[in-house]
Amino acid sequence: MSFKKFDKQTFIVDTANAYTERRITKREMLRKLGMAGIGFSAFGMGMLGGHNRGTRGTGFMESAYADGLPDSQAKWLKEVGSKFKGSKIRYTSEATPPTVVLNQIKKEFTDPTGIEVEIEIVPLEQVLAKATQDVQGQLGTYDLYYLDQSWVATFAQDCIDPTALYKNKPDLAMPDFKWDDFSKPLVDGEALVDGRWMGIPFDIPIFIMMYRQDLLEKHKIAVPTTYEQFTAAAKAIGEAEKANGIFGTGLQAKSGHYSLECDWTQAVWGHGGSVFTKDKKFSGNDAQGIEGLKWYQDLLKMSPPNSTASTWDGQFEMMHSGQVALVQSWDEFFPGLDADDSKVKGLWQPAKPLVPAKLRAPADCGFNEKPNAGHQGGSVISLSKYSKNQDAAWIFMQWACCEEIMTRCTLGGGFAPMRNACFNDPRVKAKAKVGAGTTRHLDTVKWTIDNAIATEPHMALWAGLSTNEIPTELGKLLTGQAYDGDAKKCMDALATQIDGKVKDAGL
């Protein structure tokens, strides 16, 4: 290991710890990590500082016990896993839905194997700090890592290709693991580095469209499929329901927060634009980018006033309380809308994301950006090359990612699985009804993953740009602090800032 690399890793650890201890701001942390070549996926950035995705009233903590592993896998778990009885493995992660469920049901792994499992759930910046410190010293303190999709390339040399391990150690291979069952778009977007698996896809929040069926039917409005139809429907319902305190839509438009950047990005993509062009220039100020931003400005006029102070939590509460009629946002909202504490239980319906009038081809974009309708963020679970209990950890990793356990994670709260078969499991289908932990949105999620998944730019600077410069300037525009409502002025100012940063970074 070169001193230069060691020094960089120390810098990453110190920076993450300084943020946790509140000695530096999030802005400063992201700036420093960007210098070190470390970014966060958009969704991941919302988890910094201990912010929790939470359960949103889904009934997530209810027992998820199902039929158990198939006989061949149950036999394998007991006979092969018990060879490592007395071993202890450690996994560090943020509070993703599958991680929380695994922590709840891990006794079903530890009882037949005798392997002790410690799942340490911490804020995302501490996940990064712990993993970086572990690989820096090749300590093997953690056997398994949770890796935000934007970190996978950074940790590639520190993780073991699970598909290669499965082939090379047949005596430890779980029967019928079915590697080809993992969703290919998720594998391509989250797990691969230079054609090699660096982990197994583990979590996927993604944008879909959601609407109040009762309100659309009341006003004889068809479910919108295009951006123009969405605007028209939101305007009509907002005007008709004004006396009832219902708005056409609601946004996650808080200034300086990545949630606003996510909303803006899907608006730009949906109108044929991109964040960068293939010459690596910021393109939010081109004709398509301006069209998308103006569409978003129009939506703000149809939204509750607190939209400009809301992240995804505020947007979910607008939906959960019956305050809005149409939203395009995170699929993870949906189970909570059917929970017992929801004021609109059973009234929301899922739909495919709005169809872009046109899409800019990835070849015409910069930094591996892939415009589409399904804005997403995700993660992988990876096996450390430095694990002192590598075989035991590999047994656990296969168990955690097998079809049955991934199905159980979905049954525990209605969250999207990584495997195609889980979507079609009869137990998952049986929960496609109104109630806590509903899965009645998952057909839509599956379609979106397979047909409309999008990817933001992959670059170290993106961590700062997408949580600082972009949402800060957008916030000034949307709240009237600057730019006099002129979308072009705002985007031109951003272009100057961003192009300068990209040039200074030598990208």
C-alpha cells in the first residue's frame, strides 16, 4: 500500500469523524471528501448525520416469519454453516430496510449455524469512516460492508467478487442461489466494476408516480402519463379542492438539500435534458434544462407553501395527511400511505413514472449520467478481502441475499427486493392489498427498474454539487431570494460555478 493511498484514507476517516462530531459542516465534509474522490449517491446523502429513512408507518416491525428456507438450503445452512460454530462476524450499515429486517431475524441464521452476528447500524458517514479505516489498515474488524453505489469503485480492490467465490469454493456454495435472478439493471448500476461483481445489490429506492384515485375519479380526470397531463391534472384538482385544503401536488424543494436536486433532475431528464453534456459541461441552462425547470416552477404554484421547506419527510407527510393529490417521488413512501395511521389509507394508487417527451442518450451526457424517468439510489453488501472469518461471513452473505430471505425483507415492510423472483412470490402478491406493509406498488416498481431506471453523474464533485451549489441556487430561485423568477439566470449562474469547479478539479 502506497503512503499516498494511506494518507488519503486517513483523510477520509478524519473528515467523516469530524462531521459526526459536528466539528465541520456537511458542506465542508462533502467538499473535503470530493477532494479525496469520494461521493455519495443522491439518496445516500440524505442519510448523513443520522437521518433515518425510517418505516413511515408501514408496520415494518411486525414479524416477517414465512415458510423458511427450501429443504436443500436449510440443510446446507445447518451442515455447512455449523462448521464455523463459535465464529463471530460483523457487518456495518446504515438503517436500510433490508438491514433492519436482517437484524430482526438473524436468530434464524445464528441458531442453526452457531455463528454469532453483530449488525452495527450507524449514520452513513460513519459507515464510510469505519469501512475506510478497516481497509486502510487491512484490519478485518468488519467482515461485511454496506457500500453506497457511489463508493463501489473506490472499495473494489478491497472486496471479493461473490460470483467468483461461489465458483471457486463449491463446498461453501448455497444450493440454487440463482445469480441470474438478480435484476440486471441493478447489477449493472450498483454492483459491477470493470465487469466484476464487487457486492450483491441490497437496496433500491426509486421514483414512481402516485395519485389519489378518489380525487381523480371525483373530477373525471384520467391518470396522467405525461408531464403536460400531470400539470393539467394538478392544476384542475387544486382549483376544485381549494376549499377543502387540498393541493394538486407537493414537492421536496428545500433549499440546499439533495431532495430538491432529485426533484430538479427528474424534471430536467423528463424534458430531454441532462446535468452534463458529453463535453463535461453543465447543461442545466440549455433549452431542455430550462423547459424542465419552468415545469417545476409551475408545480410549485400548485403545491403547499411549505414545499420549499420540505425534504422527502415533509413530502411524505403531505401525502399521508391527505393534503395533496399527485406526486412523483420515492416508491418507499407507498407502504406508509396504507398504514393504519394514514388519513388516506387505501386512496393512493401507484403508476409508472411520467413518460419523458424525449430522452437525451447516455452517449450525449457526461460522467456516466443516464437520463430516464426512474431517479434512484441504491447500495450493495460486500465481503471484505481482509475478513478474519471470511468463510463464515460468506455463509451469512449468501443466506442474507438468497431468494427466501430477500422475500422476507420485502414482507417485513413492502420494500422493493433485488431479485426478480421475489416480486412474483405468492406471499408478496398476497400482500398486494390495502394495509400496513402493502406490496401493491411493487409491479410498478419492477417495471420502473426494468425499463426506466436513471443514474445521476458519477464523479467525486457530485457529492458537493448536488447538495450545495445546485439545490442552494434552485432554492434562491424558488423562494424569490434571487433571479427574479428567471430560470435561465439561475441556470447560467450555476453553469459558471459548476464548470469552474470541474475545470479546477481537472475532470
